[in-house]
Amino acid sequence: MYRWSSTRRVVSAHPRSADDTCLDANVHNVAVTGTFDDCQKHWGYGLMAQQDIVKALFSDPDTNETLKLGAVNSINFSRILAQIVYYFYSYFSLVRKSTTFNLGDQGDILAGYFACRMGLPVDKLVIATNENDILDRFWKTGRYEKKPAQGQEAEGGLEVDGVKAHEGGVRETLSPAMDILVSSNFERLLWFLAYQSAATGGRDEELNRRQAGQEVSAWLKALKVKGGFGPVSKDVLDSARRSFESERVSDPQTLDTIKTFYNKVGYILDPHSAVGVTAALRSLERADPNVPHISLSTAHPAKFAGAVELALKDKEGFNFEAEVLPQEFVGLDKKAKRVITVENDWKVVRELVKKQVKTESQAQST
């Protein structure tokens, strides 16, 4: 399942073709109209009805009774467990001393945080955001607030997400997987930050856990009803800043980093990785020169032909298909495709899945 409108604008046709050309009977490629946030949210009956489509399906009694679903994104904690591994792998393979990691995905961020708590000697985790900079603003101010984007590229916010979410919504950028207003994994991190703050009071651990849960619940309610929360307490913000730093990277800066690295070392960054590398370069300027930096690459550049070609359009002799496109993608655009386009409504997705399961079950029984 992926978003339809903005994916068609910035994501290369090649990886879409890899999805669209899978014609196996038990594989169904579903395109949800709207932006990334649209794909995550569903229309509900009031402000408190906000959930993402996958979570809505998992929490729906009808779905649980008739379907057996599993998620492979970082909603599923097994994904976080897998991501923890490459922090340790990178450390033991490359540095073996206190290190700074730069990353732009909230699931990756949480995995890095857990790696630190498991004993990995990390100096800082640097959060890299694009122009949808709600996380960067939280680390700078202690406030987590939806800030309406401006301009014709700002679209797709949902009124059900609360005030400000629909007043322009998410700005579509060259790094679309980071075009998010609210991250489910940030909620998980908030709980740990609130718990650490509560634990400084020397009270019973169960009371600390309960207080952390109540604080996070109040913050998220304010986010839905008022459009934001904060500033959080000094203890919570200090706890966040001990482990993390943050940077905001614009589209022009993303393009410049792609171009610079290609010119210097011949390496082609995808736009998401370029956001992380840009943040890493800034971190290097202020960090101890003896602290190595590792920037996590998050995607293959072939997925984002538009951004890569825009960054390297003036590079004489550059050929995207020859230098970037994997052999497996060659010719995919000429193959037969199958994709189901649906409106942004979790109930529509549920009925679609139920229909497909019923059809396949009937076919197997005949």
C-alpha cells in the first residue's frame, strides 16, 4: 500500500513498476489517494478518531475476527529489533569508539535510542528532517506543533487530524518518505523521555510508568485537539537533548548535497540519504574532531529519479539508466501492470482486503 498523488510526482517509475508488475494472485498493490500522511490517516467521527489505516485495521474487531494481518513497517516492533542490529554492526565494523549517527527516519531513531540503552557508545543521534520539520522544532523549542505549509505544493492534510493539520497539510518534498506530520514511533520515544523524567523523583517504578503514560496521553490529546503541545518540562527536554540533536534540510540543500557528493567521490545519494548526510556535515562542524560520524543511507537512488536527475541535470555525460538503474529494473515499465486505487478511508481498505481474501478462499476450495 502506498500513496498515489505525490508518489507519482517524485518517486521514479521504476520501483513503482516493480510493485505494479507483480501479478501473483495473492499480491495486491493498493494505491491510496493523497500524501504520505493521508495514507497513514483515516476519516473518522471526530477529532479523537485519528488512527492510521494499518492501526485502524488492527484495532477493528471485525477485522480481527475475519482476517489475520501483520505489518512489516516500524509499527511492528520486530522491525525496530532488526534496525537495532545495524547500529552495532556499523560500530564494530567501522569505528569501535564513541560515534555519532545521523538518520532521518523515526523508526531508525528509536532503534538507535534502544541501541544506546543497550550499551552502544553513541555520542549523539542526529535527527535529520526535511522541510516538514516538526521534529526539528521540537528539539529546538520543546514544542511539538503542526505548522501549516504554504504554497501550491502544500496539500492533503486531514481535518480529522485536528486543527492546523488541514490548513495546508504536509509539504511535498523531494524526500517523500519524510513528509510526515505525526510519527507513531515518536510517541514511543516520548514515553521513555517522560519516564526518565519521572524516575528522577525517586518514587515507585510503577508510579513512574503510570505518570509517563498519563503525560504522553495528555500530549497526544492536545496534539489532536489544539494542534500541538508543549513546551514539555525542562527535565523531559534535557533528557531528549542528551541523546539527540536535530537538523532541518531544505530541498535546495538536498539537491546541493547530491550534486556535491557526485562531483567529489562519484557516489549518488538518494534524496533521503542526502538529508541525513547534510545533517552529518553540520554535526561534524560542531562536534569533537575525534568523534566519527556514521550517516545511515535509507534508500536506493533508483527509486527517486526525479530528484537525482534534477540535482545532476548540469552534469555532462550523466546517464541515470546507465549509472543508477539496477539491471532488475530494466524493461519493467513495458510489462503488464496491476494496481488498485482506493480513497483514503480505512474502511474501504478493510472491505477490499476482505473481498480479496474471500475470493481467494473460494478459489482454493473449488
